[in-house]
Amino acid sequence: MALNGPVKMIVVDLDDTLLQTDKTVSSYTYAVFSHIRKLGIKLVYATARGTSASRMIPNELFDGFVCHNGAKVHWQERLIYQRGIHPESYVSFLKKLSEYGLKVAAEIDEIHYANFDVWEKWDNIGGCVITDYTNIEGVADKLYAFVEAPGQLDLIQSSLPLKTHLKLARDMLAMVMHEEAQKSLGVKALANAMGIGRENILGFGDDLNDIDLLHYCGTSVAMGNALEDVKAAADHIAGTNNEDGIARWLKEHLL
């Protein structure tokens, strides 16, 4: 199975791609990734999560990471790319959605400012502050809302703040980011910093917010458990996340 160029960087999504269902990385995948790095190939993860993702994965395996779907990019312990949403743009948006009964939040420096208890949804976040958004300040890395009823997605789309865009995940989590906060642009910033061309990047993903990343990478691989639209966007298909799909694909086609 041919690659579209020599691989100098590998980019992986986390949830349902690198991480197994129990949010762990297997010893087999760890060993394969360690071998990849010894070959001089850069390893990067690109996630919708914030930097709290670093508490879930072995950071020593990675040379850089893209968080919040591209709103923040880190390399060599430095923030090299950032695109956030200012409160004058998002406060009225969140208030409107709240009035219509949606569960909404703004994530600012790993704190979730929400109109509901975020801990009831996720137990691995940085922190949560219940608010009505009256006095909120700070540039948001991303906004999000849970789509739980007919018409809510249309409401979100029709109310988006200027210069933002919407990504919908498979669990019907609607994520709103700055228009230049995209996984593809975050990976581009890292690749430019490392002097790597897009034709030399191999990317793995499973969800709708990975499609722009897969389109950007020189060679793209969808997981066996990926959504059908994601598989259609990829060059190749790997095994599932619970089958060490990335590691076994790399073992067969790259190593």
C-alpha cells in the first residue's frame, strides 16, 4: 500500500483514534510509537480537548500537540499558534442559547464556564464554573453546546458569532471555534516550525472534526471505527482504536 510521500510527521486524533474506549494507550502502541520516534519521525496529536489531554496520555511520546481543534498549538513547550473568541462576540450567543434551554459553555484556559454542571458529563476536565454569562471575561478557546432536541443545531448555526465556525462531533457535541482554529491549520503551524511539508505528513482520525486534518495531510488514514464520511475522506482504513489500529497500520505499512 503506497504512501503519498516519505513520512516525517505522524498526526493522530485522541478520542476513539489513539485512545482506547477506556481512554488508555496500550503497551503495544507505546512500543511502536517509541520506535517511530527513534527513526526521527515527529509525533503530534490533534484533539478537540484542551491541554488537560496531557494528563491522559504519555506526553514523552509527542513532539507537539494541537488542542481545541486548532485554537492552541504547542511545540517545544511554547505556544506557537493561538486563535480564540473574544467575549464581546460570544456572550450574547451563549445567553441566547441558554434562553432556549441548551446546555452551553465557554472553555477559557481549561476552565469550563457553563450553565450546567459539566462534571456530570465529563470527569476529566480542568474545572467548572456555573454562570449566567453576565460578568464573564476572557478569550475562549472554544464554545460548545449539546444538541439534544430537534431544531437546536439549526439554532446554533443561525446564531454563530462572526468569524467562527461549527464542528459537530459524533456525540452531538457542537463545538464553535474561531474561523482559523482548525486542526489542519494547527498542524500546518507545527509543520512549518519543524520544516516539514504537508506531503510528508501522515494523519489518523475518526470523527467529523478530523476531516479537514485528513484532507490536509499528504497521506490520510481513517480508523475502522470512524464515521463513514471520515472513511470517505481518507486514503486508507486502519483497524479500530480498540485493536491498536494506528500502531498495527504503522507496523505493516511504515515499519
